Amino acid sequence: FDTCICIEILEGLYNICNDIFVDWRKNIKFLCPKIKQDVEFRFFHGDATYLNWYNADVIFANTTCYTKPLMKRIASKANEMRPGTFFISTTFP
């Protein structure tokens, strides 16, 4: 991937993502092959259902605690994705 965009709706988890990314850039990035070092990472705090998903190749949603209304919004967004795009979710009851 050229770009990895991460959207976290919970502020505490968003802050943890940023902290881990700082550690990754400082201690791990240089251990990766050059092609992996060039991947651009962007972190956002907000609701991913307000974004355009059309150009995504892969969407991952850790849906363990998502509500049914949120899952319906996500399903609606997934219907807008290009053919061949992967949507991966986890443990929604």
C-alpha cells in the first residue's frame, strides 16, 4: 500500500494510535524494507462513515462494540465501494 489512513472514533484510542506511531517511526520503521518505509500513514479522530470509501483497496473495522445503527451506516458505505475492494470486520454479534 502507498497510503494507510486510520480513523478512530474514540479519542483515547486515537491518542494511543498516535503514541504507537511515534514509537514505530522511532524504533521500528528503519527495520522494514525500503518499500514499506515509504508508506504514508495518516491518523484521524472521527467517524469513518462520513468519508468517501470509493478509492479504498481494503477497509478494516474492529466492530466488536459497534451498535446496530452504526453497522447499518457501515453497510451502506460498503455498498459504495469499488468492485474488488476488501471489507474486513471482526466479532460483531
